[in-house]
Amino acid sequence: MATNDFDHQKLSNRILTGMGLGLVFGILLNLTVADQAWAQNFLIDGVLGVVGEIFVRFLSMLVVPLVFVSLITGVSALSDPKKLGRVGGKALALYMLTTGIAITLALSAAVIVQPGVGASPEQTVERQIAAQPSFAQVLTDMVPRNPVQAMAQGDMLPIIVFAVLIGLSIALAGKPGERIGQFFSDFNVVVMRLVGFVMLLAPYGVFALIATLGATTGLSTFFGVLKYVLLVLFMLVLHASVTYSLMLRFIGGLSPKVFFSKMRAVLAFAFSTASSGATIPVTLKTVEQRMGADNKVASFTVPLGATINMDGTAIMQGIAAGFIAQYFAVDLSLTQYMMIVLMVIIASVGAAGVPGVGLILLAGVLAQVGLPAEGIALILGVDRLLDMTRTAVNVTGDAMVTSIVAKSEGELDLEVFYDEHPEVLAAARGRVS
Ligand code: ASP
């Protein structure tokens, strides 16, 4: 079979069509038969639920093997181990910087727009303080006690640490290292190929996921907190389009227009699965094959970003914290704002890229500044849509930082980046599986 038996452009269009049709179908179900038992059991939980779940499972199935194999391949191919430190340092700095900007923008927006003011401030509230994940814990958890267990649980940071160490050892192990390195490099091609197959299922999977959402979400949930929803959506779009474009242009020297034009499939995957973790295979394939980032950089920065970089989540958490404080008429001090910034950054590092985790971690952020965790109940009903959108922003941040770091290391193939149909070129350079 040819290496690229699907046309990426066509596939992206089919995925977007799947989304659109899914939305229409879901809303139609919602307006007509969704509350009847047969439709719920057979159509929504049945056909749509099964197709959507299988699609997400296929993606999730690929994440651990792909990250492990691809990262080993990338690291073992590094001629200069210092480069790994440099790539890691740059990626970390940019990930932290963008998350810092995101939370600052979000809190400023919450203070200016005041989405929670005038809602219903008289409510009495019991305060609950949730346990905090300590920074020391996050740090020690990065080193796996047992790598197989880390893989079984899909814990990304310990998997990354283990794969980097194996990759470095391969690079330093002479002839046996070369042989094992070759094995992983071939294995990487095979796994990437599998990613291509799973992507072919995307139009159907995406249809099912979006249709389920459309069929099960009541519109009325949105109206109560409409200002909050619109503000989060607006800030997500603003951060992705303005902050990222400025960074691409001025730090990376790259065209934001070209970058975003290549992100369509990734965005559709992130949006419909609401999981940056499950989207890793597509993000990795896109940045390597459509943007020209070398595997040496991308295999490290993409899974790292999917785990520690969550700008979209930070935006939601910042606005939600402001919204809940305003709703309960709590005046936040400057120290409390600073605390929110810090806690949101730590939460985004510690969080796994799975659906809904941002809202769960919000409880910790609220507790830290003495805001009532019950406030989460206010926004629970609308979180899925926001989760989907913020995940799309999270993965865009990962791809953006990957492109900038790759470019700065001389590991971004600009011809591929600026080529509208780069598969042929990338294939010729051995980048396509
Ligand atoms: N679903 C998000 C992600 O995977 C995390 C969140 O809940 O904000 O990136």
C-alpha cells in the first residue's frame, strides 16, 4: 500500500463534515426522540455511544506505544545529548510562559467583565478544603518506580523520563545500541502507520461523539451561565489566535496562517475527544509530517506538552475562579490572585490530558484561596463544550511550541512547513511512514 493512501486535505474535510453532520443529527435527536427510551438505549447509548467510544479507545491505544517508541527513536538519534537538555529547557520555558500569559489574561478578563456579578450572591455556603497535590509529589512521581506500571496506567511523565533514559543509553551503547536503535526506528514507522489507519476512522468517530453531545446537552443549562460560557470561549479564541500568532511570528519567525491551516485535523480530534492525551498521535503526525518538525524534537515536546501544557484549561480555571468569587460575593485580594496564578500553573503541569480533569483540579485551586468548591456545581453543566474547546487550545499550544523549538534548533524543515501538500516531500525525506 502506498505510504499515503489518504489525502490529508480530503480527510480533514471529511472530519469537519462528520462534525457538522453529527451536530445536526444530535440536535435533531435532542428535539425529537432523545427522551424516549428506545432512542436513548438503542441510538444514543447504543450505536453512537459504541462508535464514539471505540474511536477514542483506538486513539488512546496508540498513545503509550507511540510516545515510548517515538521518544526512544528521537533521543537515540541525537548526536549531541546536550541538545536534549536545550530542547527540554526551551520547551519548558515556552510552555510555562504561555500558561502564565493564559491565566493572566483569564483573570484580567474575569475582573473586567465580572461574569458572576448579580447572579445570586446570598447563598450560604459550606467551605470545603480539598487536599492539594504538592509540588514535591509531582516531582517524585516523574520517576517511575516501575515503568511497566506507568505504562499500564498511562502516566505520561514517568513514561517520558524512562523513554528518554533508554534513548540516551541506546545512543551511548555502541553496536548493540545501534541495533536496538534501528529496531525502535522501524517500530516507530510501523506505529505511525497505524496512526494513519486510525485517522481514517475519524469522520465516523467524530460524527458519533458530536451527535451524542448534541443529543444529550440541554440548551437551558447554558443560559444560566451564558456570560461565563461566552467569556471563556472568547478568551480561548483570543489566546489561540493572538498570543500564539504573535509568538509564532516574533519568536519563531513562522507564518501563523500556514501553521493554523495545518492544524485542522488536530483541532477536530482534540475538540471531539476533549483529550490532549488521546490526540497525541495526531498532533505528532501533523507536526512531523505536515509542519516538518524533526522527530528528535517533536517526539519529546508533543507528549510533554500534552501533559504539562494546558493553556486552555488555565483560561477556564482563571475565569471560573473569578466567576465563582463574584457569584459568592467574595472579594479576592492581590495575594489571592497571585495564588490562583500559581495554583493554576501547578494544576496544569500535574493534570493528565483527559476529559474533564481541568474542572476536577479547579476544586484544588478554589480551596487554596478559600473559595467554595461547591461553586463548581454552577458550571458543571456547561463544562463539556468548554472542555472540548479548551482541549483544542491546549494541543494548539503544544504544536506551536514544538514548531518554534524545532525551528530554533534547525530541526524544522521549512520547505515542508510552507508546502501545502507536504506529504510527498516529507515522504522523500523519510519522514512519512
Ligand atoms: N480535557 C483537557 C485536555 O485533555 C483537560 C481539561 O479538562 O481541561 O487537555
